[in-house]
Amino acid sequence: MASSSVVRPEEIRRHNLGLLLRQIHRHGELTRAELTTLLGLNRSTIGGLVTDLVNLGVVTEYVPAGRDRAGRPSYVVAPREEGPYVLAVEVEVERIVSAAVGLGGRVHARRETNTQDGPTTPAAAAAQVSRDARWLAARMPPSAVLFGAGVSVPGTVRRADGLVVHAPNLEWREVPFSELLRKSLGGELDVQVGNDANLGALAEHQRGAARGLDNVIFINGSVGVGGGVIVDGSELHGVGGYAGEIGHIMLNPEGPPCHCGSTGCIETYIGEHALLRQAGVTGAFGPLAAAAVFADAERGDARAAGAVAHVALWLGRTLATLVNVFNPEALIVGGTLADVVRLERAIVEGEVDRRAMAAARAGVRILTPGLGQESSLIGASELAFQALLAAPDAGLTMSSTGGAAAN
Amino acid sequence: MASSSVVRPEEIRRHNLGLLLRQIHRHGELTRAELTTLLGLNRSTIGGLVTDLVNLGVVTEYVPAGRDRAGRPSYVVAPREEGPYVLAVEVEVERIVSAAVGLGGRVHARRETNTQDGPTTPAAAAAQVSRDARWLAARMPPSAVLFGAGVSVPGTVRRADGLVVHAPNLEWREVPFSELLRKSLGGELDVQVGNDANLGALAEHQRGAARGLDNVIFINGSVGVGGGVIVDGSELHGVGGYAGEIGHIMLNPEGPPCHCGSTGCIETYIGEHALLRQAGVTGAFGPLAAAAVFADAERGDARAAGAVAHVALWLGRTLATLVNVFNPEALIVGGTLADVVRLERAIVEGEVDRRAMAAARAGVRILTPGLGQESSLIGASELAFQALLAAPDAGLTMSSTGGAAAN
């Protein structure tokens, strides 16, 4: 229980329903016995809660095969195949990815579109996502209900209403993308928008490399460098939702100018452009250009290797600062920076050893993402599911047939 | 309700008892009508909870004078004068301050001792605090119960057991000060130890400049530069309790060496030594030496004024980084740095304008402490009261006479 709110008896059932569904969502499926242990509630209470979730159409129960020996079988509770799903979207500079994701984080279907001729406009992105939504719906069971949508954007997003304040590499400014996409999808659906690195942190914490760790930082490096922070198991939002702009920590006031208006930001030392500049690459950008530098470095090309080592040094300095400020259990380094860790871990770790305070340094691990390149997409699905997981009985209408309808 | 724990009906009363006592502790005193509004519970539930707290000996009720007109009077609920109190201690390089603090943050008595001949040893500090505790107890009502002790230390403190991992300016390393002081005080008392800046943040949030703000950073500048962070109303501890080492964010890899082993840490740019060095002061240290520089600057001394402006510039850079990382509502700048803000606010704000991201910058205020030099001392009392405020009925024995005894 948090310390700031009164608890009323009538809220307990809703709270416990959400708690049980979150466990199933996190673990994929669980037996009733496991639920009893995890939640510390008795068997009959668990039974009642499971029955409610079955009637809401979100979970199903089955007896596992091969367990027909004597004694009562322990039912397995799992997300229902035809149950609610969400539309998860990742808008990137070069592509848009849409997916239909069910409870438990299961990706039912996925569609990827390359955006040509420069970054996509908000209107074009909304139109593409609407086409994707229809394409995905056609691949889902007819009774499956689309509960909501979550969108990952590489930029600053206002938490209250999903306004994209600034996404420099998309060249979006003050774009009410949540509203745009809601209209484009028919005006009914709940559409949540979040920053890509924040959503990456959410997903890695929920079901990636940081599962079971409650103080974690996810650093996402591509052209921009973003961060998402989990503090005591919860996302760090800040007052407006803008927290985690790790790329704009100043590492050197005499450093290169940054698009944000400052100089010597972390992004100017460890972003993709810095890697390519150090490697002497001109006229090529994007993940493929960065991948070519990593391949050259692995083949022993001195200039490419030097560029990777240079970025590794500054990445280590960045991580040391984050260790001192947050005292996390893990730092998860994603995007192109994951390859920097892969190739030059000793440099990165050495610089953290040198610059982080000993007590905090001792407890931290440097990891790469457990969800590969999909952290932000899965994070977008988590964002879309949050309302359902907080109050399963408020978001869906209970039905005696076990089907569900979004309110 | 937090999302991670099951709620059982029998826990509700304890939860609500703590909630009510925390409101009284925070506000000093409240009428039953105000409690009803604040907590959203009905009159009879509030009445029952207040009666429990009266029987525990922690609060008292009275009818305010001048309210004898017709109608039911609204009782005022206030901390009981003879109720439980805590021993709050601030260990600094030059002095030890001890105080007897009651619920509501009321300082009943206070004692200050200068420590001569260099920093105090742990044993000498524990002995002094024990003398202070007896001195303070003699000034409290005989029935007042000492509930616990809280100690502020300028160093890294392990949260689990209050081990002082390293307090560089005290020259303490791996000191189990919590255990030392507990033994020195007779072996019975609960003794909590915390970092000075973390405790300053706690106090400023509870009853200082950050009251009512839930995303706040407290920066405490003296010889060292520490930080305490409040995220969504809770303290940022990190996994071991070492979070908030803002003084050791690297601002420049080519910068001066820092005692922590790194180079170019914030502390080397805005700590007291940096100010004195810039001002050309040699052979003098401590708050008085810094105060002399500020006085010189105010009188128009060019070198002193230049030193303050230099620190102001780097302080602005520090705050910009904190705005980008945390998106707080307020930055509270204390210690000698409060004078830097007072004298050169335009430089500080200008650098934040230049270097912080616009959306996060727009929502942040730069403040000085509401509790003056006492933030960490009051924070130590808050730390000592936490167990009582979490579960008032667990920490004290209920008595029919309204008196209390610590369990």
C-alpha cells in the first residue's frame, strides 16, 4: 500500500483483480497454486478472482496435459487467445512498426513499413498506422477486442495528453499525435504516446533484461541518445513526463554544439553521428551505416576500431555519472550503443570503475537489452495495457459467455 | 494503493491510523473537519482513529478558545506535548547539533557543540551525542518517551544498516555508526543514519520550500556537494541507498582531480574549495571563510565577485543537467550555494535557460531552503519518526490513561 491514499474495503477487490492480472501478464501463465503463493491470498479468494477474470474474457483456465494422476489438478491460468489485445506502434526515422500484442506480451501479428524520402509527417504516420490496424485486425480472431493503442516516439512527450513536444529527428514539434491517431482510428480508441527510451525501460523491466530488478536505467543510443529510468519498480516521469533526457547531460562545456541549444551534451559524444564522424564516414547515416563501422572494427580496421573505442570511453563516463546519481542495479545499453558494449566492454567498464563511487559501482551490472531491437515496441504495448491492468473490471464489460467488450 | 501488494482488510485500520498521524505531523494540527476532508473518510471513522491515537498517547484534542457559539465545535487534533519525541543529530565537520524534536516538527530543545582539533572521531561523536541525549531528556516532560534517533552524516550511507561507507571530510570509512551510537545510548533505542543531503531533501519536502511539490531536488553545497532527490513524493534511494551523488557528476573529463578518484566532478567546480581558490583565499576553510568571500563580493571586491560569478556559471550548468535528467518542479539550493543563488541568480538562471531542454525548463523553479541551515537536522528527525508514522499502533503500547510507552 502506498502511503498517500486511504483504502476503502470496496476498493480491495478491484485492486486484487488488477494485481492478479498483472502477475499473469508478467509471467505469461501461472497455476492457481503459484498465484496463491505469489499473492499471499487463500485458495478460495484466488478462485473467485480468477472466475471474475474468466467472465471478463481476459483469461482462460486449463488443466495441463499429462497431469491426470490422482489428486486435484492445479489449473493453469493464461491470457485468453481471443481476449483483448492492443495496437503497439513504434515510429522511427526510417520506419513504422505496428503490432497486435496480447496479454503476456505475445505478439500476434506485426507489420513494418519503411518510410522513404525523409522522416514521415504526423499525418502520414497516422494514416499508415490506421492501415496497419485494419491489416492486423483481419489477422486476429473475430471476437478479440482492440483495447487501446500505445505509440513510441523518439522525442519529448508531454505525459498529460501525449503531445509530442519535440522529436528532432522526425522534425515534429508540438504535434498532438495522440489526438491525430485517435481520430484516424475512428475516434473511439484510447491512444497513449510515450518516449521511446522510457518505453524501452518499461519493457525491459517488465519482461526483458531487467526483469526482477527494480532500480534500472535503459539507455537507447541511435542518432539521439535517450534514457528511461525505473526507480523502486516505477517509471521516473518527472513532473511533466520529460525526465530521463540522459543524452543532454553536459559532459563538457567546451564540447560540440548540440541541436538542443547547449554544448558538449552526451549525445554529441556517443550518438550515431559522433561514431560516424570519428570513423571518417561521410554521407551515410542510420543503423546500417553504424553497423558497417562495427563490422569494419571487427575486421581490424584501425580507424573504425578507434571510433568504437572513443565512443566506448565516453559511454563509460556517461554510465559512471548515472551510477553516481541513481545507484541502480543495472544499466541496460541499447541501440547502436549495445554494439559498443559488445566490442569494447573493457573500456566501458574500466571508465565506470575509474569514475563511479565505489559503493554504488560495486552493485551495478552493465547489460544489453533482453528484447533486442523490440524494447520500445513492447513498451508501447505495455503503455496501452496499463489502464486494463490497473482496473480490469472498469475497462471491460463482464459477460456470462466469457466474451468481452471494451466500454 | 501501490500496485505491488495485496491488501487485506485487517491492514486497513493500521494504514489509515498512520495516514491520519502523518497528516497531523505534516500540518502541525488539524480539526476533525479538516481531517475528514483531507482523508475522504466519514466523521465516525475519523473519530475512531483519533480516539486510538489519543489512547496511544501521541495526539491530544482540544476545543479552540472563542468557538463557544451554537453548534457542535470542531475539535482540533494536535501532537501531545508529553508525547513521543526523537533525538535528531547532525554531525558536521566543525560541530555536532542534537535536538529533541516532537511530532509536527517542533524542536523542544537543541544543543550545539563545536568540535575542535579537526574532525571528530566516531567514538567521540557517539559520546557527545549521548551527553546531549541526557541533557535534552532533562528538559523534556517526565512522561515524554524517546522513540528513536536519527543522524545526519555528510557521506555515503548504506541504507540497510546505517553503515557510513565513506564520509571524506569527517575522514570516516566503513563506520557502523548506527550500532556505535545505539550502544552508547544504552542499547535499546532505534538509531537511523542518513546522508545529509538526502535528509535535507526529506525535510524540505515535508515542511520546507518544497512542501506540496512532489518532484524536487535538494542540492547541498559546502566542502562537498551532495544531493537528495524526491520522485513522485518519495525519496530516491537507489538499490543500496547511495543515490543522489550529484557532486560527482562529471562535468569535464579534463577538469581538476576529485577525492573520489575521478576528474572534473561537479564538486571540483562548485564546492567551497573551488570558491575559495577562485577568490584567491589560502589557508582558510569552512563556512566562515566562504561567508567572507560573499561579503567581499557584495562590497564590490572584483576578485571575490568573479569567484562567485564563476561558481554561479557552473552551478547553472549543474542545474541544467538535473532538469534534463529529472524534470523536477523545483531545485532547492542550500549551504554556501544558497548565497551564490542570492548574489548571482541571473547567471545561474541564464545558464539553465541556455542548457536545459525547453519543456522541462519551463516548469522548474530555483529556490533556497525554507528551513535555512536546519534542513538536514530536521530531516534526521523525520527519519527517526518514519517507523512510528508507518504504524503508530506497532511502535507504541496503547494505554487507557493516554500515556505511551515505546515497545
